[in-house]
Amino acid sequence: MAINALLQQFIEENCSSFKQNSQSWIFRCPRCEKADKLYLHKSEGYFKCFSCSSEGESGGFKGRPEYALSELTGIELNVVKSKIYETKQYIGAVEGFLPFLKDPYDDFEEPVEKRIAVQWPEDFYPTDDERSLDGVRYLEYRGIPLDIAKQYNIRYCPTNKRVAFPVEENGYLYGWQARAIGPTKWIDPATGETREVPKVIGMKGLPRSTSLMFADRLRGSTYATLCEGPVDAIKAFRCCGVAAMGKSINDSQIGILRRYGIKTVYIALDPDAMDEIRTVANKMPDMECKLLLPPEGYKDLGEMTIDQVYEAFKKAPSFKPNEPKVILPKFVNLFG
């Protein structure tokens, strides 16, 4: 079976989460919200949701691929068409699902829905559990009060003395990043040697490249604040902060922003990542980009209060890296 190369390229660049087998790409249906029910044929391009394909006057959610891909990614229908067809045959064609397409799934057994998720370990406790007191104190020291920590479903593990920030979407837990609340270096009394553990560790198998931490906060918003880490993103509590879990932002993560209908992105990567900031902005020509830098005296958003970040957010300038002689904003005291 020959895979449609244009479809494959579009899906890999714009779809944040999917499975596949030898015949199909498999998605959560954007209509019925059921996991692993929407199949898109790799060769024929035909798609079908096995849950809601027989509903509605038009025969349900099935047909040419652009209709599924537009709803999965949030990209306009004609833009999708222009990217997945070699000719202009379907550009501007009559809207609606075309019944003359052959359904390659006619004799296909309906897939069984599976929930792909992980569970918290038993010793990772919610912040309102008495065993999480040390973690709550650390979060409050970092400027994250208990009521906000509960909203973000942060956990604490007293076994290894780490707070854990979840990677969740649509109520499913896909992993977490855990941050040490105490020193990560010490002197081994037996050998006199310096020992060290990582300050931040991720769950084994964490799907970082296809996730944005706190993505559910984007629901219903037209803007997002794109940060490196979870503390920065939580400090952007009032401005839809999400965390990429690193300086490098890939196309799949940008595709998540598009899927949620984000129109304006406030890039809040650390100031030492200016090359990556330019790269990210260049990847989003369809969105307005603004630059959210910390003011003088602050290393990153994580050192600021939630209110301070919001004030900086309101004054963030537009950022167009492709313009000649781009001048980056200087660090200024927004609060003096």
C-alpha cells in the first residue's frame, strides 16, 4: 500500500497526538470525543469515525480527509486542502462530505476504544493531603498558593521529596515532571565526594514532544503564553500559560496551539533562548506573536508574582523576527 505522502507530512507536522497501524492513522474524534475512533486511511485518504459515522442527515462524520483534519487541527478548511492535494481540483469545492468516495472500511471490524493514560504512583499525594505539607510549603515559597496548586492537580512525593507537575489533557494523565524541593548536591560522608541528582526529572516515557503541559487551560481562549517550565506557566495563571517542558518547541507542540484555535502567542521562553524564540516565531506565521520577557531584576517568569506576570503580559510588544533590523525589547522595570 502506497502511503499518501502529502497527508503523512500534514499529519506529522500538525496533529499533536495520534496512533497508527499499517493501514490507518488513528485519532480521538473531535466530534464525539471518543478515543481511537476516527480512522484516516493512509492510501485512500478517506476518514471515518466508528462512533458517530452513522449519525446525522449527511450520514455522519466520514468522507474526504480535509474535513477531519481541519477539525483535528483547527486549521481552516481551504488551508488544509492546499496542503494535502497536489492539484487545485478540490480547492474551493462544494463544502460537505462527498458520498461518492469509496469507503475502504466497509469490511473493517470496528476498533475497540482504548484509554491511553497513566496513573499516579501511590506515593504521589494531592496537595491537600497532610503528607504533602513539605511540598505545599515549597510551592508557597515559589509563589504558588494551595488553591492554585489544587487547580493544576500538582502532587507531592515525600519518598523522594519532589513536587510533580502533571501533563494532562481532556482529563487524561499522560505523565509528569517532578522537581526536587531541596538541595540536589551533597557531600558523601563516606567518600568525601560530591553527589548530585537532577533537579528536574520526567516520568519515563513522558510524551514531551507531543504535549504541552496544562494544555486544557487553552480551551476557549484565543491566546496562550508559551513558557519553558511549569512554574513559569503557573505564574502565567491569568494569561493561559502552558509549558513546553524545555527551550525547544517542535511542530507538534505548535500544532496543539492551532488545534485549540489560538490566534496570539505570547512567547515567554527564558531570555537566554533568543535564537529559539526567533525560531518559534518563524514557525507560526499564521499567528500573532508577542514577546513576554521578565523585567529587570528577574531571571524568568518563575521569579515573579502572578500579578507581576499579568502586568508584563498586558504590555508585551509584538515580535516579528523576519523584519529587518529587529530590535529586541530591553529589560525594563514595569513595576517601579
